[in-house]
Amino acid sequence: MLILGLDTATATASVALVKGKELLGEEILNIPQKTHSQKLLPVLARLLKGAGVQVEDVDAFAVSAGPGSFTGLRIGLATGKGFAQALSKPLSTVPTLDALAYNYYFPGALICPLLDARQGLLYTALYRGERNGPRRQTDYMALPPEELADFFLVGEKPVILLGDGIELLGKALLAQLGERAFIVPAASRLPRASSVAFLGLEALAENPLGDPITVEPLYVRKSAAEINLEKRRAREGPP
Amino acid sequence: MSQLILGIETSCDETAAAVVAGGRRIRSNIIFSQIKLHQPFGGVVPELASRNHIKNINPIIQEALDQAGVTWEDLAGMAVTYGPGLVGALLVGLAVAKALAFARRLPLVGVNHLEGHIYSNYLAHPHLKPPFVSLVVSGGHTDLVHVLGHGQYCLLGQTRDDAAGEAFDKVARVLGLGYPGGPAIDAAAREGNPRAIDFPRAILPDAPADFSFSGVKTAVLNYHNQHRQRGQDINVAHVAASFQAAVVEVLVERTLAAAVKCEVEQVAVCGGVAANTALRELFRIRGAEAGLEILFPPPILCTDNAAMIAAAGYYRLQAGCLAPLDLNAVPNLSLDSR
Ligand SMILES: [Zn+2]
């Protein structure tokens, strides 16, 4: 099975072609100056051409579903849905943090992918590294960095850090982790469409039809307008 | 070559897809309005609009194809709105359209949303022929355009502050008439006297084709506040009718003056506010006096829709203006910036 993975959850645009257990090719463009609308399809066209693959030959599509930049997620998902609909092929949505943890799932370690959620928050979830992949231990969360300290307290295990939110973690927390902290090298620190594709393949093995065409991004956070409306209603009581 | 174009439109709070034949005949026109979702907020919330676009756009595209009775193989090309509008909302339609076109190897053209509105009158009136003057009037725009030919526009004037529809929304909110304000004021005004209160009509001597609606909006706000401070009730119907008359008169007079100056015989009014009954009535009367033919699309083509995008796209495709793979959304795209 030939699967095309897409990731536009952060400033990085990434596409990958995976065939069974093999990575045929991957393109990563980590250029925040350009939007995903400008980057994604040119990069994808280049990958297909380089791999000598026609888009009709792709058997399934996998998209990084979030959390991440709301607009970025929608560009990736709209693209994936467009391909799936045009070619009547299955689409699998893969949680972005799962894919990020998959980049570096060292057995026995605690894996902590971190994404900048804006307004001082981080998107994260914690994973235990196992031989066949990362196993998620928590919900997908949006929280201030301080609140992560509790999750790190337990045990002596190394804590593997990756994602564009590492800088937000703060010196104090890093100092507290000390030797246990391991910041993944730059190439594996970015979201990668190859990880999305491999996890998409696993998901499609369980659900060959994939996600419905109405599937939405995994936002984790409500929109500011919804939060404000809820606050106002709570203040004013029922109408 | 088949002449069928699939159009996609997500620039604001309508998720829409349509199939149009030969730029003129509507085969399907599917519009999913999000108005109910935005009502509790008193206006369009951009992030919510985008969230609903991504959820609904693909089924709506399928519905447009199914209702038209066509498959991907039957299409000659695709058209998508790339501006002006809400950037996050535009990007959903644009990304879907690019992927569909790439996967089906269909030519794709990017369409200016305002140009789309102008084409709503081509769809409704087969005898409409350039050159003519078009007033694009909606919640986001008040543009007066000299249409010289397909894809050839001269922007004569536009609003310097609020769009006409925006002023309707704000005044409706103050009067407690709810959102969207256009239909609410239209309905309330029917019971009122348009001469009851003399609200100002902005005069811009140096730019006779430009508009300004912040003055009349502020006048209504002040009128409302002064009465409230004195503990006096206002007659909502009179205020609505008088405000509406002030806006409508300015729109009609400036448009007809522009038509006379441009020496055209047809005037095509489009956009959400083109559904307003007082605007239609005054255009009908004054147009007849001036010997001009005034054209309006039916209400379904006044709201944002994708049939108008497909129609405009058909002519752009014929002109060979293909969208590059890296086409981006342009939230403040103007008709002149091509
Ligand atoms: Zn519009």
C-alpha cells in the first residue's frame, strides 16, 4: 500500500510517501516566511515527481490532524480531503502529537512532544516509549508550561523533548529535569509527514475505510469567541 | 471540450459549491449558510466560520456534482474564490480546490469574490452585456464598478468606512433587531415612515462615486442614546425606515449618476444588500426616470454562492488565467489589483 502523508500543523510543511514499511521519500520545508497555501502543493508535486509516482497511484492519504495552528491544520486537512474525495481513496487523520512522539520513541523513556499553542500555552501529551511505538499516557492538553512539572516528577526515566514548543518550556523546568532531559536533534524535532504516514497506515489496517469526509481537525482548544460567550453566559446566568 | 465548471466559495460564512455550464446556466447551486451558528455572537466569527467550512465543504461539493448529474470526468475546470474575504475561511476552499484540481488534473482558476458577485447578474439575465455599471453592495463591500468586458473592470468608487450591509448590522444591533441586520431592518422599516427622522446623507464632492456610512450610523446611535438618556421610547419602525431611506437614496443616486457619466444603458446591482426591498423599489423608480435598465439577481444569487464564482471562472478559464500551485488567499484583494 502506497500512502501519502501530510503535515502542516506548525510552520513546517512536510509531505512523505510511504510504501508498506518503507519510506520512499519525504520533503520538509521549514520556512515560516511562506504560508502553507504557498508551500504545500509545490512541495507535494516535487515529491511525487522525484519519486516517479502519479497521484492516482496513491492508495491512501494520511493527514496530521492537530493540535496545532488552526489555519495550518485546516489547510492540510482540506488538501487531504480533496485528494481522498477526488480519487475515492481512504483518508486517515493522525493526531499531530502522536506523530511527533513517533519520531523518537526510545523504549523506556517518557516522551513529551511540545507544540506552541500561543498565548503562553503548550499543546502536549505524554507517551511511554515502547518497542513497537509510543503509548499515550495522558489526554491531549493545552496548558501553561509550569503545569508540566507534575508530569515529570515521577521516576528517573529520561524525558525526551521535541517539537517547536521546547523554547517555551522555560529554564527552571529544564534545570529541574537536569540530566533526565533529552532534546531531540533538530531533524527529528520537527513534525514529519513520514511519521504521519506510518501511523496512518497502522490506523487504516484497523479501519480500512478511513475517516469520513466530514472529519474535523483535533483543535483541543475552543475558539476565543466561544470561550468568551461561555464566560458571559456563566456570568449572566440562564436567559 | 465540456463547458462545465465546478465553483467553490468559502470567503465568509457561506460554504458553497456549484456547477455552471457555459458560464451562464446553473446546473446546481448548493449553499450552506452558517447564519444560525454566528447569531449568538451578533456577527460572523472568523474562526467559527473556518471550522464549519472544513467540516462541510467536501459533502457540499459532492452534493453540487450529484445534483448537477455530473462526474469529475465531465468537468472542464474548477474555479475558487481567493479573495477578498476572511483569510482563514478563504484558505479552506482554496486548499480543497487545489487538491481536487491537482488530483483530477483539471485546470483551476482563482476568482475575485467581487467579480463573482458581478457575474450573478450574468447568470440571472442572459441579455446583460458589457459595458455596464455594477453596484456590489453587501456586508463587506460597497463598490461601484464600470464593467468594460469579461475580466475588465474599472473601480469607480467604494466606501471609505463601513460597507452598507455593515451599517445595517450595527444599526439593527442598537435597535435590538438582531443579526443579520439587513433583513431585520427591511422588515421593521415596512411599518415605519422613511421621512420621520432626517438622518444625514454623506456628500463627498471630490469623489462622487465614493460612499460613507459611518455618519448615518453614528447619527442613529446618537438618536438612540439621547432618547434613552431622557427615558423616552423611540419608534423603532420609524428609525429603521428613516435609516434605510438614507442609505438607499445615496446608493441609488450615486449609482445612477455613475451610469449616466459612463454612458451605459444597463445597471446591475448585486451582493447581499441587493435583496433589500426598499433598494429595489427606489432603483426601479429612479432607473425608469433616467431611462436605464436596472437588473437584480434573484435573492438566492444575492447571497454569497458558488454559481457566480463558477460563472466568472468560466470566462477567466477562457482567457487562460490559470492559478499556480502556490496560489495564496488575498484577504483584501481588490478588483483593480489584477
Ligand atoms: Zn459577498
